[in-house]
Amino acid sequence: MTSQAEASSQELLDNDEYRRLADEHHSLDARLQVLTDKIVLSDEEQLEEATLKKKKLQLKDRMESIAREFRSRAH
């Protein structure tokens, strides 16, 4: 990784919103893994799984938006 890329990565990690989103994304991923490890999901668990996947994607989209903003400011 170049020093400019390292600086940009550090700036992202220093951004409170980005860090909060990343933490929440990680938590959702952990819960999804628990559901994925089950052989059979109840109807409620299937709904939870679908909801978690959608929320995780929304978080990832926002994180990417923040990263784009940082990259555009760096250039």
C-alpha cells in the first residue's frame, strides 16, 4: 500500500461515522454467520436473515460513499 493510500485508510478509520458503520457491519456479519451455521431456519430466522442482509448492504453502500468522498478530497 502506498503512503497516500495508507493515509487515506487512516483518515477513514478516524472518521466516526465510517468507524460506527464498520462496527455495525461487523456485528451484523457475526449474527448472519450464526444463522448461516444453522441447518434449518425458522420463519422468523429467515425473515431476520433477509433483513440483516439488506441492512448490511445499506451500511456497505454508505461506507463506500464515505470512502469515495475521502478519495475525491485526496485528489
